[in-house]
Amino acid sequence: MQTLRVALASLALLFALELHAQQIPGPFLRVTTETPADEDADIVGNDLTGAGPFAPAYATSDGLAHQLIFTTTTDESGSSATITGTDADGDSQVESFGALPNNTTKESAKYFKTVTSIALSATVGSDTFDVGIVDEVVSPSLKLNYESAIGAKFFLDITGTLNVDVQFSIADSANFTDQNANVWVEPYATLTAETGDSSAVVAADPGYFTYRIQWNSYSSGAVVKLYASQPR
């Protein structure tokens, strides 16, 4: 019996070490290359009418998460919307969008990789509205080795016209309701509002758990290539 207990304890320890190793990235050189999809004002839903709920079953073609834009040509402010879908990491999220716009446009606060439902508090009757994507985008969360005493190093390679940030967090997005709720910071001026290639390698501080790319704007076909490396 004692031998069995020792064997089980050893197995549990090995499992814990393996799990730990899977969660903490080892030494790596990661190259993230992204070309966001063009803005499209009605790609999620075109001429939506009536009471809903609407089920667009939309997924971004670039695998990134975009802010949404609602467009009306009449006053639809008497109806509020609730958007359901997934964030950049593929986790479920919901946004209480609030009132639809009054003969104008309005953007979502959250970034959506997919949209599965748009529910309304009241019908828009025979009026219509469109839902699309804009040029404000985020990438999935990319993990760092937060236990390393040496921080990761980064270098941006940009093609085309765009403006991007590399954002960091000391927390795991999985601990929040969605990626948007994580506490993202932009601590490095040379990785914030960047419009061109890095002039030098940027050394981040140790202790960050994850990072992501945020696009503030971009032109069609613009490409971001972000190099990241970190020792164990």
C-alpha cells in the first residue's frame, strides 16, 4: 500500500510539472503576421428589420476581433441592442450596446471575432439598419513566460499605412469575463501608436503574462509583422 501511495504521489507530481510546463512558454521566437480585413459597413448584417433577434452567424475572415458599427438612416434610438459573440481569444462575450443611432453611426465598445446574435429591446418596424466592422481591431492574447527574470524583446515590421499599439497585461485574460475586460497597458512609447518599423529592439520588463496587437487604424492591405523572443 505504501508503495502504491508513493507511486501515485510521484505520478501526480509529474502531471503537475507537465501541466506547469505547458502553461509557461519556454524559450521562443514568435513571429506574428497579420493583415486585417477591410472595413465593411454591412458585412455582419444588411437591411435588418423588424423585432429580431437576428442570428448573423458572422466570423471575421482575418481571425482577428473588430469593433462593430451600426448604421441607421432613420431615428432608431427607441430600441436598444444586445450583441452576443466571441472575443479575440474565442471566448463568449456579450455587450449591452445601448440605443441604436439616430440617422447616423455608432460603434461597439468591445471587439468581436464572431457575432451570433443581435437582440433588440423594441422592434424597428419596417425601418432597417446595417451592422459591419471598422478598422479598430485586436489580435488574440499571446502568452509570455511571466516567470522568467528576463523580459521579452520585440521588433515591429510594418508594411503600408496603419497605426498600432503593442499592449501588455500582467493578468491572464481567461480570468476575466472576456479579453476586453483584461487590464491592458501601453508602457513603451516605441510600441505605442506606431506607424513604421521599429528603429531598435524594444526590451519589455519581466513579469508580463500576455500581450496583444491593437490597431487604431489601417489602410487596405497593410501588414503588421511583430517579432517577439524570450528566454526560459
